[in-house]
Amino acid sequence: MAGAPLVVGALAAVALVGSTAVVGAGAAARAQQLGHAADAAALAAGDVLLGWSAGEPCAAAERLAAAHGASLGDCRVEASTVIVVVSGVVLGIRVERSARAGPPA
């Protein structure tokens, strides 16, 4: 039983590193989801702006952001371009992602 403390310590270290990696991967995935939510919201607003869908551009953006578990922070229509900012919480920190839909800049 002389090596028991060493084995317990090694197992604790592996558990700590593993749980940290899982939490970090989850946070990275959620941040990526917020980016996708911003893209989808901007495209939905752009569809409305072009007349391909009925409604108001920023209302469509808000619906799409909510469907992706994010909240719409800002929505601006500038000529034929829509710019949206969505936000969500990642590990207790508010994270924002933005996207634009419109003709090439």
C-alpha cells in the first residue's frame, strides 16, 4: 500500500484535467452557437428586407436569435444591409457576437 497515495493523487489530477477540458469545450461550443445565432438572425432579417419573407427585419432577427437561445442586443438596417448583435451567457460571462447580411462590402 505504499503507492496508494500516488495512485489517488494521479487519479485526482486526471479527473481535474478532464473536468476542466469538458467545461472548456462546452464553453467553446456555446460561443460558437452564439456566432451561428447571429448569422441566422442576420440572414432572416435580410430575407425580410429583400421581401422574400413577410414582416419586419428586426422582428425576424429577434425570433431567430431566441430560437437559438440567444437574445438580440442590436439590430440596424443601413440601406440594403442588416447588422445584428446577439448575446448569451457562457460560463457566467455575457458574450456578444455580431453578423451582417447584405451585398459585399
